[in-house]
Amino acid sequence: MAANYYPHDEEWEVDEWLSSYDLSGHVEDVSSNLPFDIVTLAAAILVIIGLVIGLGNVIRDTDQQTLKRPSNSQEANEPKEQVPLPQPPPPALTNPTAIVAPYDQYILTQGVHGLSYGHMAIDIAAGKGITIKSPITGIASEYYFDAIGNPTLVIENEFYRVTLLHGNYTIGVGDKLNIGDPVGTEGNLGNTRDMQGRSCRGRDCGYHTHLNVFDKQAGTNINPLDVIGD
Ligand SMILES: [Zn+2]
């Protein structure tokens, strides 16, 4: 036993030194029954445990602070007032109010006409067989040949009802269309005429698209040139 290596009086000195401190009753009891070195060892272990627990708490706190620090500093760097970031304009595909010409490039072959039968429209031409594109995102609601043989395609959404005539349309009623989707090619079907006003039925002339735009919000036909640009 290690206690045997210590002189008796020295052992008591240390014991008195121990009991001069406000140790717990448990330690006092142990000291009265067990050799000094065991008591010292136990006390030292308690102190070490205490230190470890205390240090652990400090480390944990420090860790938490360390973990919190980036967000704290980030918050500190943020401006006090929330400045909204500039938002890009919504893509035309998802904007129901968007309307474009059915061609990338075209010429106006006849200005607003058809008022006499309530069908304010323009005639535009891009060339025989050129792809015709949907002017709006919507649904093909009608496709028929009218009384004088004009193939008539109607595409609409909650804002516009667009009517196209004379083309070789390749879509069907109920088809959902995104703006710019191909709907057919430029033709001369129906009542089309050449520059001299002669009918182009069965002849290789008069290719164009007759375009009408009905504004559902306004409840009236509008000049297509006002919305599709030129
Ligand atoms: Zn026309």
C-alpha cells in the first residue's frame, strides 16, 4: 500500500489538510475507513471528473457558439431592410397575356379589314409553306372550314381569342399550345386573292394568314398590330 511509504504524522497532516476543506460527508466517511492514498485518489478523481464535466460544458458551449457564429455573422452582414432582388420577367410560355405574331418575320398585305362582318383582322404573309406559330399560350378551341371554304383555326385563353385563316393547320381541337408552338404552314386555302384581286383558288398565289384577335377583357376585337408588333 502506498500509505506505508508515508510517515504517520505526514499522513495525518495531509488528512488534516483534507478535513480543513469543506469536503462532502461521503469523502469524510471514506477517509475514515480507507487508506489515505485511496481517499486522495478518490478526491482527485472527483476533481478531475468535475473538471472534465465543467470543461466539457465549456467546450460544448464553445462548439455551439462556433456553430452559431457563421449564421450570426451572416445576419450581421445582411442589410437591415429587405431589398427585393430584381425578378426576371416571367417566361412568355407561362404568361397568358403574352401575344406574338404567328411568324418570326412577315409583311402586312392588308391592313385592318373585315369590319363589315364584325371580324376586325389583318392579313400578313411570310411565304408559302412557312411555319405558322401559335400567337398565344392556350388551347385550340375550334377548327373548321367556314361557308366560303376558309380553314379557320381558333386558339384561346382567358385573355384572347385568336382566329387564323387560310393555313394548312396540323393541330386538332383540344390541343394545348404554348406560345410559339407550330400550328401549321402558310397556305392560300379559302377565299384568297392575288394582287390584282383575282381569286387564288386552285392557283399558286395569295398565300397569307388572316389574323383576328378578340380581347376578352375588353369584350371586343382589337387591331392585331397593336399587340403583336411589327
Ligand atoms: Zn383577311
